[in-house]
Amino acid sequence: MNTPSVGERKTQRVRIRDDFWNGYTELVRNTVIPYQWEALNDLIEGAEPSYAIRNFRIAAGLQEGEFGGMVFQDSDLAKWLEAVGYSLGSHPDPELERIADEAIDLIGQAQQDDGYINTYFTIKEPDKRWTNLVDAHELYCAGHLIEAAVAYYHGTGKRKLLDIVCRFADYMDSIFGPEPGKLKGYCGHQEIELALVKLYETTGENRYLKLSQYFIDERGRQPSYFVEEWERRGRTSHWSQGTTPSPNLAYHQAHLPVREQSVAVGHAVRAVYMYTAMADLARLTGDAELRAACERLWSNIARKQLYITGGIGSTHHGEAFSFDYDLPNDTVYAETCASIGLIFFARRMLQLEAKSEYADVMERALYNNVLGSMSKDGKHFFYVNPLEVWPEASEKNPGRRHVKPVRQKWFGCSCCPPNVARLLSSLDEYIYGASPADSRIYVHLYIGSEAEFELAGGAKVGLTQQSKLPWDGRVCFKVSLAAGGGQAATSSAAGANGGQATAAFTLALRVPGWFQSGQPALRVNGLPVDYRLENGYALVERTWTDGDEAEWELPLETKLIAARPEIRADAGKVAIQRGPLVYCLEEADNFAPLASAAVNVGAAPSERYDEELLGGCVVIELDGTTVDLEAWPDSAGDGYGTPYAPYRPLAKPTRLTAVPYYLWGNREPGEMSVWIRTAQI
Amino acid sequence: MNTPSVGERKTQRVRIRDDFWNGYTELVRNTVIPYQWEALNDLIEGAEPSYAIRNFRIAAGLQEGEFGGMVFQDSDLAKWLEAVGYSLGSHPDPELERIADEAIDLIGQAQQDDGYINTYFTIKEPDKRWTNLVDAHELYCAGHLIEAAVAYYHGTGKRKLLDIVCRFADYMDSIFGPEPGKLKGYCGHQEIELALVKLYETTGENRYLKLSQYFIDERGRQPSYFVEEWERRGRTSHWSQGTTPSPNLAYHQAHLPVREQSVAVGHAVRAVYMYTAMADLARLTGDAELRAACERLWSNIARKQLYITGGIGSTHHGEAFSFDYDLPNDTVYAETCASIGLIFFARRMLQLEAKSEYADVMERALYNNVLGSMSKDGKHFFYVNPLEVWPEASEKNPGRRHVKPVRQKWFGCSCCPPNVARLLSSLDEYIYGASPADSRIYVHLYIGSEAEFELAGGAKVGLTQQSKLPWDGRVCFKVSLAAGGGQAATSSAAGANGGQATAAFTLALRVPGWFQSGQPALRVNGLPVDYRLENGYALVERTWTDGDEAEWELPLETKLIAARPEIRADAGKVAIQRGPLVYCLEEADNFAPLASAAVNVGAAPSERYDEELLGGCVVIELDGTTVDLEAWPDSAGDGYGTPYAPYRPLAKPTRLTAVPYYLWGNREPGEMSVWIRTAQI
């Protein structure tokens, strides 16, 4: 259904055919997208109004009224349209397309004569455009509109929104840049940078790439634009009354020129959106310094600031990174949007260089933090994704109040749910990587799908992937090569074998980080095949024949995982992982307090598929211990009078039951813990 | 040096003679009190001005200017005068007395014609008296002035400040009360209630007791005075601009009538100051319902909301209690003032009924949380007393920023340092309890001292206590009874034994909660003596002869202590305690990360007195394990790419060194931990 792009030559087309993931993409299509449309139109009873559509109607002159919601409210409509674009690309739906077209018409009507679009400033402060880049999200909202336009264009072939955002981008290009008279600014919430790259790749218009590069290059230079702008405003902020302190530059990743940054700091979503654009630019411009910065920042996050669930951002103060190895499980933030941004970043790093560690982190974030953020009904979401929950503490200790023990209803103003929707409805883009120049097809994620690749010289390769992950690790591929005609192997590397079409290319299969038992076995047409490893990928280089089948064996073993000792919060504890899934203990299957649980590291865990539990999942049971509460000296009778008494062993054997982390919190609220003490070290 | 009180008959006079504690009382006398006087006069370079004296001068019309500092700034001068009063009582110092007298003259000059004293309202909002009881601390400041007056009167015999505060109290009595036309209010920060009891006990004036009782009785009734007052003010607060939400009644312990309260909630200092007054009133009025509330609240704190160090208040949000068993070690508050207030409360509970658990908690808070708050130089203090410190987290994780790894300089506006000063300079009041009616002398704390008691009928008993706690547990008592004359045994229970004076009384020695080896041995004049136990006290009932010596053996053994399993933060961990002292691991003696340390619960700890270390202390060494950091798979080379890898044992033996908690943080900033993982459970 994808329409050929204007600029970028699409080298792959992918359609997900996967029991596990189609459930989610259908949920997004059938529930999340319609539900969000109602939210955008203030039709959800008991929910705060979104005002998003209403704001556009007022800005378009179709309705009287005041602006409502947050200053970045426009981005909710944009993210919805982006998700719709992806969805229509894989599943045409005339009624949904009609609704979306009307929304696009409305955006067009709200566009100002000079191309500007932003309902907050149009309605409320028309003379204050671009005076508060640090707080006001103007370029951020523009970026989301651009992403929506690109997705909608690819999904439907319709140019209207693309033309709208090109006019807007042309206008922004006239405002920002190094030339005299232009503003030397950049946005307080990065997003425009990655969006302009998409616009460049879709339209081929180099100006958009340059503008993205300008925003990246300018950021963090001294004197700080944010500080100067704040001085010009009279030292005010959008977020509070009166004069305010100077902007926190690190929060906005504007404390240093981006090429000098090595440690992920500040607001986590802003950070990973920026790194995503940096990686894009490094790839498209060959900027080695920018690439090196991306590699340093990646390495810092992945090695020192990443939760085992793929969450990032250790503190709710500023929804931010804190510092290396500071990964508290209970006061954690690990925002859903931040993990989604990390997935964006990982994908761009894979485009720069196919290294399995990028895909490992992408998979980790996807199967755990991101998937766990959404309820089974698609209408409830976690913004914060904790690794340890004590519901009473969430209620009564203010330092843990941001950690919710149950997913929240999707309210009008919200960032995470529409981000989940756009990620899941574009998941096809994350599975493969094609490297036409050296005839390589990379498989980053094992998600059942039908894909078509165009290799150098135009040779077309069809690939069907069958996967039962995350429950079973056997993955099968079938190659389709048409002799002559549509999928003809026309390159020098392609030919025919006894009448059957053939093509020489390399199938590069990721060896997942969670596979720990030597090299996975590969069979082609039933026979074992050797391969060489490069950057964590098994390179299967051969002349493939139409109908060839490859079987890739990735046995899923339950592993107890430890954290580096520098991570204080996990000292003396293990997590449970099986394939890409991190597990957790829930009170519902075990007991409270869960802190009394300890796992016997010497015993073999048992696994069973329970089709009744939580919609069906592999449950893991382990030998462990709990504390015999009855054996604790009675504080009323023994004279201690406090909850402290001389140590004596109180452990008694128990069986612990772990469920996949992504399914937690779908029963009665209770304690949950990913990290479990070891009964022996 | 104490002058007989007007109302209360003093039944004991105590002078501390103790190597350990005299160091502290001298520090307070020689350093803390003079240093604070400079602070009150804005003479400390580099410190924020206090404005306290300056405010009184302006209010007295001696100087022009604006009010400076916090709305409760007057209380700093009051707390200083209170400490001076205690100090002069045990150590006359004419120069200090002259300075204090001048300060008292100044207070007199700042007193308004109607008796009112409060420099904030006098200078800044003279027409707003009593309009914001919930925020403005007027009655709180009054309470501290009263406590100062009582202490100064007992310490010097001078009535001037006492007369000043009596006039003020008479005025307050005309403003507040159940009678028509009076305000039905009470203070947002409890303090006046316990102060009025002291004023009653000193003056014998029943009106003051009744006013205290009124404040206690009225609190928490519906409709809420705080809410009504807030409505009358136009829904404003002292602490922020514009209209504000309705006051948080639980924060002020005004959510329920006090007799219905069972769980300690809200701001911890406010809470324990109130409970102190409640226990006073229950004792003086025989109010059984009030006493039952005190017992419930005590029990809730001691059994469910108490840190092992005697700290209370689990969260810095509102410096408050959170909920039962929520005792995080890293995000802890455990304010110094709250533990001091807990000591006040414990002392009142002991006056209600001598039960060793009250004294146990008093001792725990004193030797650990309170003593640890002050540096060796008497000029640096912790307000927050954590049980686990990671200095980098204190700096970089905003949720732990309130936890300081080094004691802070005593700045102008501060509550904890003067509170420490007044507690330590009145420590003599906490050691003994006399129960003249049944001729009992209770020893609550083992602190070397010379004491004199007056039993029923006027018999006087001298008691000299020699103690080497906290380092050695052998405590000796010597009884002095004068035949005839000053210390004559004049009661029916007293007599003469072969020319030597005798007296029949019961020496009631507390069996500390930390003593775990059966019953302590007691010898009188070298011979073993039996005793019976009552409420945790050894009752030595006999006719004592002048010169009798009692030896009380309390061997100090190092114990590993566990917490109830409901305390999630301490699961799988032990603390180290020796006698009253809780120990901790510091990075300086061990390694980082300290979370890698685990203690071998099976091995015997060794103890040694190190006279070089931290001014001399008993150091405890234990066998344990740490993690072999070298053995961790190199993340650069092994393909994990994250700080997570399959578990394998990495523990290696090590020797752990623990120092007394109260001495932590006196070296280079580093990690500290009270709770240590167990190497086996």
C-alpha cells in the first residue's frame, strides 16, 4: 500500500503477519485510534477535554472560544494523524481516511498566510511567535505535524498535509538560520530535527536537511540562545508567574554543543529525540564527529543508564536522566515515551551500522517497557514504568506518588498513548534493514512478516518470516524470487537455477543478546549451514533459490540476570529473563511483602505455558524462600517494642511464580518486583 | 544551682559527670552557644543573616528597618535563651548571663502594651495578629519564649523573662478559649501546648494548664478552624502567592480530634511536640482517654514508623511520617528536631508510667540520630539523618538532594542546631525519674552523674552514677545519705544503721532493650543481689546505707539486628548494634560501592577500641563478602552492551569495618550504609 516516496527510494516493504504482534497492531487500529479520535474531540465522558480539535477550529475561524489545554496540544492531533497514516498504509479504511482528510482540511484552514501553524499562538498570543523557544514547543508541534504528513503521504499517497507542512517548513526556514536577520534559535523540546530529516527524505528538498542540521549545530553554543531569549522576555517562563531563574540548559541538552556531549542528561524524551536526529544527520551527511557523539551517547545510555526493561530516565524530577548507574527501581521514572524515543535512536544507529547491540536494546525496550505501558484493552496506560511497586507507598509516600500501581485512563492531554500508537502501527519499519549496496538483508527483530526488498541493480527479494516469539524461539524464513517479471532477479548477482529464480544476497540474522549458548543453529532447506558472525549478526551469504527455507534456532532459556555492582539498587538481586521478556513477581501469584522473596540461584526454573493467565503466557516457577512472619518475635510480648530484633534465620522454602513484566498490573493492584534477592550468593 | 520552682516541687537535682557526655555539654557551652549568639546577631561571615536580634530591636523601636528571616524567626532567640538557661543552671557564667539578660531586656522592650510579643506581626502586619494560625507560627514562637523563660528562671532564679511571658500568656488566655467572643483556634505548629504546661508547673497558675488543654481539646474538631480561617483570609496562605488549596489538616495533626488519633501522621516535629503535651496533660489531669491516645500513638511510632537510629519521618515532602513500615534508608528524612521531639515525648511517657521501652527509644534516638546530627566541632549539623548515603546521588538525583553527605554549616535560620543545644544542655533532666510517693528512683539512662532526690516525707538521697557507656557496660552507683541535717533521712523509711544514715527506697534500674543475655547481674557492696523485674526495670528494694555501692553489669555485645519483614527497605539485611550504638559501614574504612558488601551472619564480630579513629571509638570488624568487580564480564568485549549479564557468583571474602553511626560523615565524603546485606540467609 506504500506509495513510492519522492526523495528516498524505499528499499523495503513489510507487512506484519504475527500472532503476537498483530494482536497489538489490531488493538491500535480498532481501539486506540478510534478512542483517541474521541479524546481529541472531547467526547470521552469523565475525561478532561483535550481541546485539540476545538483549538484548530478556533484558529481556523470556524468557532469562537479560548485556547484550551497545554501549549503543545496541537501535537496530539499530529501524533494521531501519524498513527492513522501508518495504519492506512497497511490496512485501508475509507471511513478512517475520510475523517483524517477532514482533520487535514482543518489544519489547512488553521494555517496562517505565511505558512505558520500553531493554535496556541494563533489564538492566544499572535504577536509572541518565536519569543519563547525554550518553553513553548512551537517547533516541537511543527515537527509532529511534519511526521504526520510524511506518514500520511506514505500511507495514502495523498499530498495535502505534505504540502501544508512544506509551506510551514519553508516559512520556518525563512525564520531560523545562520543568515543575518534570522533567529539563531532552536527548540526547547527537540523533535523538529528528526522530522525535518523525514521531510527531506520524502521530498528530496535539501533545505529541510540543512535546517535540521542548523538546529543541531546551533544547540548548546555560548552565549546560550535560551538565556538571551529569557533575558529579552524579561526573565519570564511559560510555566510560572513572575520572573524565573535562568533556563536549565542541561534539561534541554543545550549545556554543550551536541558534538561535545558524551553523557545523556536532562529530560529523557528530549534527549533521545535529539540523538535520533543526530544519528540521521550523521548518516546522511557523513559527519564523523556527529556520529562519534551518537556512539558515545548510545554507549552511555545502554551501558550505564538503562533499566533492564529498556526504560530510561531515573527520576521524575524533570522526567530525566540522573547519572551513571543510578537506576532505582522504586522511585524510577522510565517514561513510556522515553523508551519509544530510545527505539527511534536505536533504529537510526542500526542504519548507521548494523550492530546487534542496538537491536538488542530496541527489542528490550519494545517487549518490556513499551509493551508493558498499555493495558490489554488499549485504553489504559502507564506513563511511568516502575520495576518495583508497593501500592501503599504509591499512595502515601509523596516521593513515590508518580509511580502508579494501575494503568491510568487515557486523558485528553497525554504524550505516551499516542506515541505507543504511532510506534506499534509503524512497527514494520523496525524489523529489517536493507543494505542494497552489499546485497544484505538484515533481520533485527524476529516478528512474523512478509517483506519485499530491492537490492542493488533492482533485484527484488521476497522474504516471509514466521516467528512464535516471545514464547518459542524457532524462526523460519522463506525466500521468494520471481523468475523474470515483477520480482525478477535482474542484477548480476541474480540468475536462474534449473528454471527456478535465484539471487545472491546475504541474509544477516541477529544473534540476540539473550541467546547465551554458543552460536545458534541454522538450517537451510533442512541442512545445517555455517555462517560467519559480524557485529552480532550471522551472515548467511549464498545464492538463494526461490522457495528456499531457512530455520533459525533460538532456544528460549530462562536466565537469572545480574546487574553490574555499580548499580546499587540491584545489589544482591537477580532478574528473570526468558528470551526478550523480562519477568517479574506479582503479589497475585506470590505473597506480600514481596521483599521477603528470595530466589534460589542454584535451582532450575521451570516453564509452562498458561493459556488462561493474562490472555496466555509462559509462566516461570522457581525455588526460593520467603520469611516466616509467624516466627518474628511478637513485639508486644518480648520487650523489644520496636520492629528490630537480633537476627535469626527466618527463611522458609517457597515456590516463586514469575510472569512477563509487560503483563504486570492487569489484576488487582498489588506489589510487583522485577529484581529479587538471591537466597545465596 | 537550680532555684526552687514556684509551682512544681523539684524532686531531683542532677549534674552530669561523664567523660562521654561532658564532652558534648562542654561543646554546647563553649562553642555552640557562643556561635549561635553570633548567628543571631548576623556576625557569621558567609552565612545568611539570622535577623533575630535585629527584628527584636526594630520591634522595640530601637532601630529602623524591615523584618528579616522566616515568620518564626523569634523562636531562634528563644531556643538560644532556653539553652543558656540550662547551661547557667549547671555552669554559672556571669558574662553569658549578662548577655542573656540584655537579650531579655530587649524582648521586654519589644513586648506590646497588651503583652503580645512577635516581631513579624509587630513590624510587618500589626493588624493581622491571629489571622493565620495555620501558617504564621505566632503561638509556636510564644511557646518557645515560654520554654526559654522557664529554663532561665530555673537556671538563674531571675524572674524577668518569666514575668514577661506570663503577661503574654495572660493575654493569649484572653484571646483563645471556649468563652463567647474568644477565638476557637490553635496553632499550625504545636509547641505552645507543652510550653504552657511548663509554665503551669513553674508558676502554679492553673489558667495556663487550662489553656494548653483547650488547644489540645479543640484541635481537629469539625468544622475545622484552619479551613474556616483560610476562608476568612480569602483562601490565602503565608507561603505562596494568590489563592491556595485548603490547608492539609493531617500535616498539622488537625484531621481528627486528638483523642481519636491512633497513627502518627503529618509533619513529624509538629506531631511529637503535640504528643508531648498530650502526655503532660494526661499525667496532670488524669485524663485516661488522652493517655490511651498517647499510648496508641507511641506504639504506632515505636513499632511501625521508627528507624533503627531513632529517626522518625520517612519523607522530606512535608518533613513527614508516611505510613507504617515505610522506612526507606536512602530517601529518608529523619530530621534531627523530630528525634529530639520524640525524646521529649518519651520522657513524658516515662513520667506517666516507667516502662523501659520508652527509655529504650529515648536512648536510641539520643545516641544515634541526635548525636550523629552534630559534628565534632559543634558548628556543623545534619538536619536529615540518612541511613544510606551515596554522595553522587545526593548531588545528582533530585529525589535524594535533601540527603547531605556532609554536615552543613549552621546558618542564620535553622531549627535543628538550637534544638540540639537545648537538649544536650538539659540532658540531666532525662537520666532519672523519681517517684517519691513509692520511694522509687528510676535510672533511665546510664550517664555518669551526681544526683540528689527528695523522697516522700522529705528524705534526701544522693546518688553518684559512674558509667563508661557507650564503650563499656559496667555501671556503678554510690548512695549518699547524710545522718541528720541537709540530707537527713527524715522519713519513716529512713533511719540509721550503726551510726550510718540509712534509707529505704527502691533503685529501679532499666534493663536496656539491647541487653539480650538473660538478666543483668547486680552486686551491692560486692555481693550478688536479686531483684524483681517490672516493666523492664530491675527493682532493687532495700534499706540503703550511706556509702552503699551497686554495680550493674551490662556487657556490651555486638549484635546483628534484623527488621520486621514488613519493612521492605531492610529485607535481607542486618544492622550492627553494640549497646545503644548503631553502627554503619563507611566507604573510608571499606570500599565503594558499599552495596557490594554482605555480612557473614555466622561469623563472630570482633571489637577493638581505636583511640585514633574519629576521636576514639570502638570499631567492629566482621567477616563478609564483596563483589569481585574484575570478574564482571567486560561490557565492551562480550556483546552484552548493557550492564546486565547472566548471574554468576562474584562474591569474594572480605573483612568489613563498622564505626558508630553517630560518628559518620566526619571524614572525606563517601558512601555510608547502616543496613548491610546478609551473605547467607
